[in-house]
Amino acid sequence: MTTIIKHNFGAGPCILPANVLDQAADAVRNFNGIGLSILEISHRTPEFEAVMKETGDLVKELLEVPEGYSILFLQGGASTQFSMLAMNFLHQDRKAAYLDCGYFSQKAIKEALLFGEVDIVASSKDKGYNYIPLGYEIPEDAAYFHYTSNNTIEGTEMFSFPPTSVPVICDMSSDIFSRRVNVADFDLIYAGAQKNMGPAGMTLVVVKDSLLEKIQRQVPSMSDYRIYRDNGSLFNTPPVFSIYVAMLNLRWLKEKGGVTQIETENIAKAILLYQEIDRNPLFYGLADPDHRSRMNVTFKMKNPSLEQEFLDFAAARGVVGVKGYRSVGGFRASLYNALPISSVEVLVNCMNDFEKENKEVELAQSESV
Amino acid sequence: MTTIIKHNFGAGPCILPANVLDQAADAVRNFNGIGLSILEISHRTPEFEAVMKETGDLVKELLEVPEGYSILFLQGGASTQFSMLAMNFLHQDRKAAYLDCGYFSQKAIKEALLFGEVDIVASSKDKGYNYIPLGYEIPEDAAYFHYTSNNTIEGTEMFSFPPTSVPVICDMSSDIFSRRVNVADFDLIYAGAQKNMGPAGMTLVVVKDSLLEKIQRQVPSMSDYRIYRDNGSLFNTPPVFSIYVAMLNLRWLKEKGGVTQIETENIAKAILLYQEIDRNPLFYGLADPDHRSRMNVTFKMKNPSLEQEFLDFAAARGVVGVKGYRSVGGFRASLYNALPISSVEVLVNCMNDFEKENKEVELAQSESV
């Protein structure tokens, strides 16, 4: 039996570089040759403290984080951040400005409403979130302005950010480390790790220290950003293995040439797939072309009854994880950092070949009539 | 160079069975032979849903969880539970009863105070938490009664539980799966995984469904136990790998004969080490003999200036993780499920041999005088 090579287009947890997985597997057996597994060492050992330090340093280097910011490692995913950030920064008598640009924006808004007022400055709900709203005002008295830079489910991404004088908080879960951003434009960036950073179980927060001075509400220790900063994210036992694999993955990114290099590759991958979607008469893209995500490409077939057939056709060639999110349907191909362009070529060839086979079937059917 | 076999007495994250580590490493390369890593599959795949189900079923089987309880998998460790349980169950106008029996009890009390009143029914702080208080009253109008079954830092453990009519909430982080407990005596049991369940990054909660009906406060989704129950702990991306390794570890425990068998072995290991501590004139135990923990054995040397020498002596024989917690000092040997009795024998032999060497040195010194 020959094993088919898998092309993993999953939306997250998602593909990681093969050599990162190899190193991670080795460390599960014997970490750094110390005779113990990475899973069974204390988070207080010098060995693990070195991992924490290197991971933080790599985040700083790869994102070019300026002075005056702290790098924190938390648990609970972006979903925990939705409430935690409001608990810390949305004071009782204030309102926060939110851009409603997708499923996860809505979730963030819902959690913020537990702590104060929310001013939705713009929404793309009218068209099923297939675009990013433009040309709105952010109230100057808002406690902060919140948005999602990439909408994993709908397949849209923000490429220009509105200038504002209020603190900017951004959920970058699905495009952090995929493209250059100017960290100085943000007061708090958060991201669940399980896209371009590492495996599930860890959340990255990059926060401007001056923002932390604005916390007024008394919050639980594990919901207080200052506790993480003051304890080097070691107030309690951190998600040791997830942090370790993130370190390996960020090392891989650095060796590859960093965010600038990966951005070039990500653009090339996205162009390749969107060109085929636009060319192939069987398919169409879901997102407004100006706001198409480079990370999550959403598309459907003009004839929906062929979708399952195409999924099977692609699966036979090793393409996995392209089924669209349940509320959207169709397909979603995620092109995260670790996905090689050769995998995108396989998918594009699938679409191309499926089109040809389909034409032959149609031709045969019309001839037999 | 010969590699010395390590005997890992670390307090957590801690030793895991070698064959669990082997299987975990294999799955990081290729999970179940599907051609993808356990780190890069979606939590919504049938493959991972099977992992969730088996892990939950193993918890139920090994702990003999009765009907009417739910098994939840969360993130954030026991430290997150300290505030979350109070947020859910300590209503504004009520008070909760807490037994103050150690470092982590104190932490739990601190977080509860953010949500309501706390009635400390008894404390062993007077003697540095070296015993478990007995003979106290639990107010019948308390929202719940909270205690820590095993005190990881101080090395004490509760072997009898006070009868009460109020809901009982217990932090079993460091002795769950190490001994039989009657789950029906508890309304909520929580435990950070990184002792006897699996690697860091996952928290187990076993909760009586009827307790969840008592939630009054509006809490964030990620702090609401009902959200985890209603979504099978898949409201957001769970800590996939930590849950998977916990499943492997619970399979190992089941194959070994379950909690009854491991309890017998844990008792034998503890007796062996405590006997040497009591016999060896160089050492003394820290906990009251009636409340000595089987999981975390705390002891010191009568001559503290010898402690570093003993640590080095033991390290040369592969003994690691026995340095006491910073606020306690001395030694702490954790005897979790995966630690074989042969490792305890190595430590006991170290103590014995160190005593002999010490006698020879004393003898030589007295002779040279």
C-alpha cells in the first residue's frame, strides 16, 4: 500500500513544518539529551526558562516589536481574550469601539458587552461578512478600538488600518507571523497559537506597557495581564509543550528569512489559488476581491451538487481540510506559513483536472442524447 | 559516555510512563497512521472527537463517576479554577466555606474574595501547614465548602473528609487518579493535569449537573462551566495534544489495573521512603505523620549545611527534582503514579549510603583530632 502525501489545508490547528514536528517528537522522548521528556520537566528548570526566553525573543525579533511592549504567553485561546481584554480595559462608565467584520468579531463583541457599552463603528454583516467595512469614524472617547485582522471563517483580511488616537486592540489569531505589521500601531495584539505560531493550547499577547497602567477593575489573577508580565508568564504552570513547539516553529520561520520572506511566499500562494478560482468556470470566490484573505481562501462551486464529488476527487490526491466552515459551506483552503506552494499547485491541478473531467462527462452526455 | 538513567521526582509537570511518551512522540510524527501529526489536525475531525470521547470515558471509568456528573476539559490550570468556581457559585449575598490547609488553599481563598465572602472554617497556618485541621464546623448556609485534598508544597494529604450538607468543591490537582475517592461525595472536583493525568496545558473538571443549575452570575463564556458541558468541551479549540496524551496515560493506568492497583503501589512507595526518613538519623519529615502525603514527601536534614552535598550526591545517581519548594526548603520527593518503586529504592539507597559516608567522614575527623 502506498501512502498518499497529505496536503493539509486545515484552518487550525493546522499544518506545521515537517522538521518542527520531527524535533518536537524527539523532545517528547528526550529533551535536549537530558534524559527526560519535554512533557515531564518542571517549568521552573533552567532548561525550560531558556525555552521561554528564546520564544519571547523570537516573537520580538520576528515581529520587530519596539521598546515598551511585553510578550505574554497565556492559555484559553482567543476566545478567552474576548472577555479578558474587556474585563481589563472596558471600564464601567466607558464604551469600546468594535469593527464587526465576521464571526469572531461578533463573539468578541458579545463578551465585551458583559463589562460595558459597545459601539459598533461599522459592520459587513449585510453581505455575510464578505468584505471589510471602510470609511467609518472611531469615537475619540472610546476605551479602545477592537478589530479582527483576518477573518478565518469568511476569508477576508484587512490590509489598511484606520488611523485613530484611541488604543487599538487586534485579534491577529489567523494572520500573525504571515505578513509584516507595524506593531507600534497597536496597543494590544492577541493570537491563538494554532495557526502560524504552533500547536493549540497557547495564546500570544503583545501588549504596550502603558496600556496596562489603565486597568481599573479588580480582576482575577489569571485574567490580569499585569500578573503575566510581572511573572514572565510563569505565575502558574504554563502550557510547556505548546510554548516549546512554538519556539521550534519560530526558529524555522527565522531560518527561512523571517516574516518578510514568508509574506512574499504567502502572496504567491494566494495569487496562484485565486487565479484558478477566477479562471475556472466551475468555481467562484466568496470574498470581495479587494479584501481577499491570503490565509483562508473561501470559494464555492456554481453547481453545489458537485461539491461532494470535488471533495472526494481532491481527497484522492491527498488534499485534506478544504471543507468550508459549517455556516458558510463550500470550500476553505487555508494557506498558512508551513503550507508549501507545491500543495497549492496540487489543489489548483485538482480544480483544473476536475473541470476537464466534468467537460468530458458533459460532452459524453450531450452526445448520447 | 554512559547516560545515567534519570529518576524523576519532580512535583509537576512530572514523570510520565515511558510507553506513553513513546506513543505521544509517534503521534507527533504521524497520528494513527493518517499521515498527519496530532499537532496539525483539526479538533473537529472524527479522529480527534474519538480522542475526546475516549478520554472522557476513561475518566468516568477510572474514577467510577456516577450518573449525573459531567466531565469537562478546560485550560488555565487549577489557578484559573480558583476564580472561575467562585465566579460561578459564590453569589454576591452568600459566603463560601474554605479549609485553609496550604499554599494553594490560600491562593483559592484570595481569588474567591473577589466574588463574595469567605469563611475560613479552619487553618493549619499556625504550624506552617504541616498538618490537616480536624474537628471544625461547616456553616450550613455556605454556598459551598472548598478544600485541597493534597498539598503539593507542604506534603500533607486528607484521608478523611468532613461530612457536610453543602456542595463540596475539591482541588485534587496532585492526588487525582492516585487513590480511590467516592466521587458522589463531591459536587465539583478539579485538577490541573500535569501530575497524574498528563502533560501541562489541560484542566479536568468533574461536576455534578445539579450544581450547574445554581449559577446566577452572568459570566464570560470561557468561564461558564455550562458552556463546556453543552459543547462537549469544544466551544473553542481545546488543548488537543494535552488531551491526547492524557488519554494515553489513562489507558496506561487502566491496563495497569486502575486506581485500586496504583493506590496499592503508591502506598508501598510512600511507606518505603517515609521509613527511611524516620530511620535515618540525618533526615526528618516535615508533615505530621498522620497527614503525610503519599504524593509529595517533604523532608529536611538535621544539619542543613549538608543539604546541597546530598542533592549533588543523589544527582550523581540520576535522582532529579527533589529540591524542596523555595518557601519550604529541604527536599520534596514526588511519588506520582508513573514513578516506579525502583526509583524510590534508588533514593532510599542514596540516603542510606550518604549516612554511611558521613559516618566515615566523622570517624576520620574524630580520629585525626
